[in-house]
Amino acid sequence: MHDVRKLPEPLDGERVETGPVQFGDDQPGVFIRGDDACSAYFDLDTLAGILKTCDTRALCGCPPDRELDLAESCFYQKYLCPIHTVT
């Protein structure tokens, strides 16, 4: 894991490398340079393919495939899964 680089705003032409960065008071995020974008795309595409084969309920918090007790039922009604909930 890399530390978030905190950079002033504006950068005055300074080259920003790919990685976690925070510009000024903005929220930190991941900056991907154009020359790194192609390999980042293939890495993310590979990861997406792997995740599609996983049981995503383990990642999202959907209720298990069994009858729920009252406390569990209340919990899952209050905290809807953002992945599988249709709006």
C-alpha cells in the first residue's frame, strides 16, 4: 500500500505519477497517468473477470440462503445491499 501524496493546487507543471494522491483540499483518490492507463485497464479488466466468478453475496452483505431470525431480518431490511438492490 502506498501513502497518499498530498500535492498543492495548482501544480505549476509538476509531473504527477500514477498512484494515490490528494490535490489541495480535495478528496484523495487514485491518479492514473495516460501512459499507465492501458496496463491499468487490463489489470482492472482481469480483476473484474475474476470477481464475476465469485459469490458476490460474500462481498455485499446480502442475507444468507436460509431462514433469518427476527434480528437478522430487521438488519437486512434496514441495510439494503447496494449491489443487488434494484431501485
